Amino acid sequence: MKFLDKKQIEEDFRKGMQNKEFQVYLQPKFDTKTEKIVGAEALIRRNKQGTFLLPQAFVPSYEKTGVITKLDVWVFDQVCKTLKRWIQKKYKLLPISVNESRRHLYHKKHVQELERIINYYHIPAQFIELEMTESAVVNNIEVAKEAERKVHQIGFVVSMDDFGTGYSSFHMLRQIEIDVLKIDKKFSDQVLEDETGKIILESIIQMAKRLHIRTVAEGIETKEQVAYLKQIGCDWIQGYYFARPMPIPQFEEIYLKPKKEE
Ligand code: C2E
Ligand code: MG
Ligand code: MG
């Protein structure tokens, strides 16, 4: 999307919604030891007149203009609707994480809106995890603390996405109470060849254990990485090795529907 101004981007979003171009995909997360499914992350996709778009094609411009708040509320609503359906169909209830843009988590109104939606669908808040990026926290620690207290009060799980990509990750850990650390793909990428990378990753996992924070390794693509993460005690794994993000009906088909007896 080149050189569009705020009005055009808002219009583009409105049209996309009107034409039902947005779709929430789910990528499963697995327990490292048992390799059983334990949760999922909601990731936005768009099918714009036959062209399949990943978030990188539209999320940055939505963030710049603030349109992202509307999109994230919509994603949150879709996720609650999905959990509601799982409850009604008596499927196994898995927690789902949603990405929260740094733009809006600190707006009291936004958090109130999320609370209103879970109450509307009667979803227990602990089945929803809010993923924030550390940059969002680092930029304004006081406001971030306040937001974290409020979302914890409601009962949401709080996770730090892309851990290790910012410059004040450790300072942030002292300031904000978080439940989950999502370790960025770049830590797991070269870890098998690189002794320094191994030492850092193992130390992050040890530290998280002592702080009672769950670790989730993102972007895991090989069996060697899985074996290594098992060995060093990383709790959960999310990555192409197990499964790519997929449309919700496909996710339900593979992971939730009771299998018919042969
Ligand atoms: P993220 O939250 O860190 O999400 C993980 C990204 O890694 C996803 O990219 C996922 O498809 C990708 N991934 C997972 N496993 C693997 C793997 O094994 N290998 C590789 N190469 N990639 C893997 P995706 O879906 O393109 O999303 C990119 C980013 O866009 C997300 O990063 C998140 O920051 C943002 N995003 C996605 N959906 C939303 C949304 O609904 N709202 C907001 N505000 N941001 C979103
Ligand atoms: Mg994420
Ligand atoms: Mg991430």
C-alpha cells in the first residue's frame, strides 16, 4: 500500500470489512514434552480481491493511522465467538492469544471494550492471552504498568511477544508482571550452530522458570530445534515444524472435532 493518506487507509479498511476480506487464522502451540496441542495464536489475514495478504502488507499502515484498534477489536470479537462455539459444541477449550498493537493497549476505553466483549460472550478471561510487544512497554512504562494491572484484574493472561528483539527487555521484566515470554524466532534460528546463542537461550529459559513465567519458542521449523528445546526445558513451541497458521474451520477439523470410530 503506497503513499495512502489516513482517509484512504480508513476507507480501505472499511471496504475490506464490508467485503468480508479479513479472516482470522489460528496457529497451534504445542507442549514441548508431550507434543500435544495446548493453545493457539490468532493471526490476521486478508483476501483482497483474490490477492492473499499477510499482516506485513497492511498492519504497519493501520498502526500508523490508528485503524489497527478497530481491526484488533474485530479480531478479539472473532476469537471470543470462536471460543463460545467451542464451549457450545463441547470441544476441548484451548486458550487463544491475540496480538495487541502498541497503539491502543494503554487506552482505558480499549481495555473496557475487551472486557465488554468477553462478558457479552461469557468467555472466562483466562482463555484469552494478550500478546504485547516489548517496544510498547519500553516506551511508556508507567502507562504500561497500569494497563497490565487492569488486564490482570480482568483475568487475561499477559504475554510479551518477540522477546529479545528490543533493547530493554530485562528492565521491562522488572517493571511489568507477565505470564508468558514468547522468545523471538531469531534466538532459535541459528541456535544449533552457535554456542553464544545457546548460552543466551538457555539462560532466558532458566530465568523465566525462576520467575514462574512460561516460555514459548516461536518460529520453530526443524526436529533438531524441537529436540534441543526439549532438552533445555522450554515449555511450549509454536512453528511450522508442527503446523502453519490455518483458517479456523480447518483448525477445528484437525485438532478439536472428536474423531469418529473406524
Ligand atoms: P507475531 O505475533 O510474532 O506472530 C508470529 C509470526 O511468525 C506469524 O507471522 C507466523 O505466521 C509466523 N510464524 C510462525 N511459525 C513460523 C515458522 O516456523 N517459521 C516462520 N518463518 N514464521 C513462522 P504473521 O502471521 O505474518 O504475522 C506477523 C506479525 O503481524 C505478527 O508477529 C504480529 O506482530 C502481527 N499481527 C498478526 N496478526 C495481528 C493482529 O490481529 N493484530 C495486530 N496488531 N498485529 C498482528
Ligand atoms: Mg504474536
Ligand atoms: Mg512474535
